[in-house]
Amino acid sequence: MKKIFLILLISCFGIVAAQENTFVSEELSITPLVDGTLLLPDTSEAIPLVIIIAGSGPTDRNGNQQMAKNNALKFLAEGLYKEDIASFRYDKRILKIMKSGNIDETKIKFDAFMEDAIAVLNFFKNDKRFSKIHIAGHSQGSLIGMVAAQKGADGFISIAGAGQEIDDVIVDQLGKQAPALQESARKAFDDLRVNGVTTNYSPGLASIFRPAIQPFLANWMQYDPKVEISKLTIPVLIIQGDKDVQVQVSEAELLKQAAPEASYELITNMNHILKEIKGDNLENQKSYNEYNRPVMPEVITAVATFVKK
């Protein structure tokens, strides 16, 4: 959300090189629309598995989009590998639909992303290689992961996840970035929530309220992260960076209030894509397309420590 801002087991085993390291990988097709990469440390013992769910938009398993290659989720998975933690990360289904050339935005539902995450969880549930399964959702993936984790995960990790419903998040963002559009957006979202459709919005909001994606937005708005995280009876970790310009620290605090028993890590100088930012907003923006800038070791340590408990 950077702008207004069968089960077919066809496995390809191989070694994937990354910088100076090598990682044992397994390419898996979970459903006809969900493909991903399993990183599996070489050990004879059962080890934890973390399922990594990407954020909004046409985001691939590495955390990249066409014009934003930062490899955040790839580096997170590789960092966990070095801690003897397996991970599975997968492409959002929208990527495969787009590649087919048969995309119909009106038929894409937010619920489908949750169905995909649950399918991944179910795929690994009885795999004896793994001692337990945690779900880690980044950004939009946080909400998706909360719902999926209710279906039998051993733990849940929210990374840069919103604490409000998506309409409230966007209205708050507009209040900071484009205040003149805030009131129009609020009215449009209210119409969408009540009627399932809206035509009452400023031309400056056309990219948000395109008719083709209104069904997706309306479906997404039905889920309140505070409600969903409060349903979890498993260990929960909430991670947030204080240089995140997309999801404010206050969003993580809302999640913590809704799940008082959750662990909470606020990482100094970490932005939305888990990179260290010591400079200004220009550095922050540039980091979204710096494919070799590493993720902060603090986020890897926080996840690894939580998973190994």
C-alpha cells in the first residue's frame, strides 16, 4: 500500500546463491495460483517454519513489485535460515493472474488472499520436518496472517501491520499527505461501507476509488485488525519501525492494546520495508528500489528469538 501512498507437489530442489551465501531451497506449487520458495536449513532435526505473507499490491515472494525491488522478504527469509529457521514465502495470486492476461479486477476479493494463506498453512501442517509453524504477515499481510493463524498456526508475527480498518488507515494517511482530500475520502468510504459502491469522491481520489476495485475495498473493509488479533490464543509478536511512513507507530500500538499479552518490538530507524534509515524522507523513498540494501538485523533477531521460544 505504498501510494495514497492438487495441492500439486512439483518440487525443484536446488541451491540458491545470495551474495556470498548459499541457501538450500525448494520451489513449491501450493495451489494453481500460489507458488513459492521454501528455504530449509540442512538439519536432521525438526525445526520451526515461518510462513511469510507479503503486503498489498502485485507483490512477489521477495517483497518486490515491478517498479520497487527491495528484496525485503527475501532477506528476511535468508536471515532466518542462518538462525536454523525454515521459511516459505510466496507470490501474491494477483501476479499469476496478471501474467495469464485474464485479469478482471472486479472479481478479485480480499478473502481470496486469506484463502491462499490458509492453503499454505494446511499444506505444511503435517510436514514432520517442522516442529511448529508461525505465520509472519508484512503490511497488508499482517491482517491476512491474523485470520489464517486462527486456523491452527503455533504463533503469529505482525510486521508493519495496521491496527485500524483500511478505510480509517487511508483517511488518516490523507490527513497527513493531502488534507484537502480527507473529507471526500471519508464520505466515499462511508458510502462504500453502506452501499457497496460509491460515486461520491473527488477526482483526486480516482486511483483509490476506481469502480473496478471497489468490491475489493469493500471486502477488505469488513475486517478490523484489532478484532482479528484479539481472537488469537497463540503467542503473538508485533514488530514496528519508527521510520515507517506508511504505517504509523500508533497502528502497532492499537494492535498491542487489542492483544495485551503480545510481545512488542519497536525498532529504531526501521522503515516499512525493514531497512535502516538514518537520513531524511528521500533516503526512505530511495530504499524501496535498492535491491541490495539489507534488512535490519534487529528484525531478524526479534523474529528468530520469538519463534525459538
